[in-house]
Amino acid sequence: MKKLLIALMTTTAAMSLAASAQAADKLKACWVYTGPIGDFGYSYQHDQGRLEVEKALGDKVETAYL
């Protein structure tokens, strides 16, 4: 139990330091589609999700797609 508690505390500390170090950076995300966006299938729905991410996060995120 003591080892688990130490592991959790170490992980929490490491994650909080990493998050604060990157807080000022703009998040970059890229979607890779398997087909054209205009076919109203799998790729279309993923692009709709990408657009919602841009809408929800605004200038905090930069998205791209292939």
C-alpha cells in the first residue's frame, strides 16, 4: 500500500509539473483521414469532430488534417 501511495504521489507531481510547463504552448493536433471528407462517411464525421475541437478550444489549439 505504501509503494502504491508513493507511486501515485510521484506520478501526480510529475504530471502537474509537465502540465504547467506546457500551459503556454498552443496544442497541435492532426487528423489522418482514410478517404475524402465529402463522402459523408467515416472521414466526414471525424472532420466534424475536428471542427468541434476548433470551436470549443478556439485559439488554444491548432488543427490540421491529411
